[in-house]
Amino acid sequence: MTKSQTMLNGIQAGSSPANEVSAILQTMENLGIPEGNITPRVNLLPYGAWAALGRNVMKGQKACAKVTVFKAFSSTKKNKAGEMETKSGKAPRGCSLFHLSQTEKTAKK
């Protein structure tokens, strides 16, 4: 499985708070895409996910920027009691989303 396909699987399995979805819908409406045509994780995906589906974002298309919080894991270490312990945290990461109407099928070579 490629990195893009792994990312696509993670996107389709995730969930977003309602305030994030409403902000995305508003941004896409500002780009001229009606709210009724937008379904996050179905027809609104990042560039790499579209590539995994065999589509390219058309030249000149504007993205909807979104900040997502990802789980970030550090290495496993022994604590004072001698037990193994894994520390984890969260980190923000930017993401650019494109609608299906902003993409085209990749030409097969």
C-alpha cells in the first residue's frame, strides 16, 4: 500500500467536529462550490488522496486550507520504576482540501 493510499484510508475512517465541517463548507462555498455538492471524506480530499484515487487536481484550482491535529508518538522509555512507557502527544498539521469538481482523471501512460 502506498503512502497516498494509507492516507486515504485514514481520512475515510476519521471524524471531524461539526465546527470544522461548517468552516470547510463555508470556504468551499466561497470558492463557488455549493454546500449540497460537498461531502467531506467522499468528494472533498487532500491532493495525495486524489492521487491515490487516480485523479489530478487541475491547474489553477484553489484549495480549502484546514488545520488538523494528529497524534504524535515519542519513543518508548523506561520510567523510574523500570517499566516501559510510551509518551504520546498531539501536533497540528495543515492540510489542503480539493473538491471532486476541481480534479480530473489521470491519463494512463
